[in-house]
Amino acid sequence: MMRDYISPTTLAKILITAGIAVLLLFRMDWAHVGEMTLHLQAAAWTGALGVMAVQIFLLAWRWESLCDDNGMTYPRSLIVTLAALLSNLLLITSISGVFVRIALSAQYGLTWIKAACAAIADRLMTMFALVILAALLMPGLDQLISPQLYRNLAMSLLAFIGICGLLVPLFFAEKLQILLARNGKIKEVRDYIRALLKRPLQAAKVVAASLAAQVAYFVAVFIIARATGADITFSQLLIVVPVIALVASLPLSFGGWGVREGAFIYGLGLLGVPMETAFLISVQVGLLSLLARRRITHNLLQL
């Protein structure tokens, strides 16, 4: 009989989540958080839910494009996307949305290799969109953070963009192609990437869906932030939210809980938003993300 155990990854996530929770527990004015909670606006939740639904539809469109229509219709793409997003929020195991996405797509006719390629590309495109948006809006951070932190962040973003720019041409180098041809699985990965890059319209759809999905998320955050009492403009929010979303997307805790709250508190704090307000905004964003995914899933099951 196998003994139950906690993997190092799971243990690390538990410690990170618990550490952030303890830190917030002793630093915030919980009476003020409770008072603000009593004044949450249903209209703002409805509006933010609608925008988050748009984000999910855009992500499903991206997945359909990444799968190159190999049995992956849009309804199926929506099911796969929702299952992956929900698993990221709900599963307290080593199984992530990436594996759920691969398994479901394989059931719809994709090969395991192609499903894995599409899943990795999907994850990278989210990171790519956030990095690009963060880089474009980064000049606004110059007056909000220390020069050293600004330089470190700028170098990290440039390094990510530079590595991506080098890997693509390297992958298609002639000598590397000879080596890849000897391995059928790696060759299938190469063929998948080449097919995507050789179809500019399809690649443009993937990039456009990635950027639009993140902008939809920013709009939802702004709706919640204003309704919670944050005195900020949308342009101000755009300065910090791409970096916040980038940090929150890192697989360091369960469903981003804890890490997202810490990122929101720090990022919105740069704009003068109180810790309690930023915390409540982050919790609402997390709950609304879950509700939007569950609501669309419920509606699909009713069809």
C-alpha cells in the first residue's frame, strides 16, 4: 500500500500561501476590510463578470487557432479552455491546467505531441502578452519605484524578449534541422511551430486574442477597483496591472491566491491605494474569475 505524501512543489506552494496569509493577517485593518465589504456594488460585479466572460471567449478563440482546426471546433475549444482555467483555480494537486488541456484535446483528436505544443504555446502567449504590455507601459513606472528596481525589471523584460527573439531563428537553423529530423517527436514539435509561423493570419489571430484577453482583464480590474473606492484612472492602472498580472500568473501558489493579493497590495500601493482596499480588490478579482468560469461552464452544460 502506497503511503500518501506531499510533493516538494505542493509543500512549497502551501508554505508560500501560508506565509503571505500570516503576513497579511497581522498587517491589515480587518475591521476596515469588513466595513468596505458591506458596501460592495452588485452592478460592478455584474459588469466585471461580463468583461471576464469576454476574456474567456477570447482565450478559447486563441486555443482554437493554436490547434489549427484539427477537430478542435470553437465549442470544444471553449470547453477545454474552461476546464484548464478551472483546474488552475481549484485543483490543490500537482495536476495543472496544462495537463488537463492536453488530455481533453487528445480526446478531441489531437495527437499528444500537438496538444502539448499548443498547451505550451498557449501558456507562453499569455506570458508574452503580459511582457509586451508591461514593456510598453513601463515608462510610467519610472516615477513610482526605485531606480534600482526599475532597472532590474527593465532588464528582466528585455531578457525575456531577447531570448524569445533568439530561440525562434535558432530553432530553424539548418544544422539543428538535421538533428531534429532524427527524432520523430521533436520533429513533430518543429513542424507544429513552422506550420503556425507560415500562416501569418493565424499567428496574428493568436497574438491579437492574447493581447485583447489581457486588456479585458484590466478593464474588469478597473471596474472593481473604482467600485471598491480606489481613486485611480484607467491609465494609472495600466501602468501597474500588467506587472501585477505577470507576477500573479507565476505558479507559486494555489490558483494564484496569496501571490496575487501580495502583488495587488504592492502594485496598487504605488498608486496610493490603501492596503485594505487593494486586498479587497484582489480577492474580488479572484472570486469573479472563478464565478465567470463556473457560470459559462454551467451554461454550456445546459445546452
